[in-house]
Amino acid sequence: NVRNVLLDYPNLKMIVGIYAPNGPAAVDVLIENDSRAKYKVLTFDADPRSIKRMGEKMIDVLVVQDPYHIGYYGVQLLKAMLDGDDKAISELKTKLPAASGAKDVLDTPLKVVVPDSSSPLKKEMFREGVEFLTLDEFEKWLKQYDLKGS
């Protein structure tokens, strides 16, 4: 797909991967075509290959979920619902914002990860609640929860 997009859209400036394998696959094609410098590369999810490629300055930004807390708060919420524990449900709702104005959807914040502080992207460019991290900071967060990716 990336090969076709590069041929079909010569004015393209950015490649966006929406699934974990997309970013590294796009980078492979850009390297193969000696065209990495022409494009910004953004990908969702931070699998180990994407993290490695960002460390090599091949991926410009990762938009990642928080799998640890999604699972942690998800289990807490389900237990509280099964127990009919309205107090625990209410406490969870104060910890997590509602997603996009939804009343019954709790949101674990997204993380935006950039290679380092020289990135043109800055924390103030994102809405409140988005966690903005350099790759070093993100890798420390992963280590804290014994994760290889997110």
C-alpha cells in the first residue's frame, strides 16, 4: 500500500500508520526508495519495532494508548458493576474523564511520543489530558510497568 501511495500521490508529505505494524512497514518502504527525508511518519501504537525505528529517527511521532491502565481500570469498573458498588464507579469516574463528551465512557489518556525535545511538536499543541513524552520518557514509563510496547 505504501508503495502505491507514494506513486499515486507525489505531493504527499506524511505517512500515517493506523495499526502497530504500519509504521515500521512504511519506514521499510521509505528506506527501500531512499525517500525517508521527504516524509513525516506518524503511527499509532508503540510496538517494539516502532519504538526501535523512532530511536533511529525513522518515525517522527507515536500516538499510543495506555494498555496498563486500560486493563487496570477496566477490571476495577467491571468488578464494581458486578458488585453494584456505585461508590467505586463514581470514584473511577472522577479519576478518568468522559471520552469526547460521552456520559458512560471513561477515557484513559493518549500519549504522544516524539523522538526528543528537538521535535517541532510541543506539549501545548495538544488538548488537556494528552500526555506528551520524549522517547526516553516513554521508555521509562514502559519499564515502570514492565511493558515492551503499548
